Amino acid sequence: MNHELAALACHAWIVRLQVQGPNSVTNAYNNRTAGAQLPLPFIPSYTVVLGLTTFKGANLLATNNTINAASRVLTDYAGERLGRQNTLVLTLLLAACSA
């Protein structure tokens, strides 16, 4: 994917978040966390928009995918051992503590 085209798509995505109104998730947290609103394939190009290298963006995407795959396996195992609803409550509590 051409980096200029991807950067334009990222910019269009961020502008779309801004145009939705002042109360729209408080303007995507003033664009500091707009990367969380982007689709995953745009993350390397978004890091270029932020002034980082594409290498760091690719590493960020690879790390995200690795943690996602590992967490799916672990939550599946926990769901079998502890029960589905107990695992859901546990993961929601962990997510609340991390925020």
C-alpha cells in the first residue's frame, strides 16, 4: 500500500471522527488516542503520520496481533476451566484495572 495513500486514509478517518461533533467521544480524546479508532491495517501508516517510522508501526501491529492471539488461547483455556461467565467477569475486571 502506498504510504501517501495510507496516510491520506488515516487523515480522512481522523477528520471523520472530528466532524462527528464536539461530544463525539470528546473528539476522539483530542486525537491523542485516535489510533485506537483506526482499523488495524492503518496502524503502520498512522505511526508515520505521528512522525514515527514504518518499522515501529509494523512492530506495533505485530505486537498487537501476537498479544491478541495469545489472549484468545488463554481466555479459551480459562473459559474451559473456570466457566464462560466467570472468565468474562475476570477479563472485564482486568480491563477495568488496566484503564
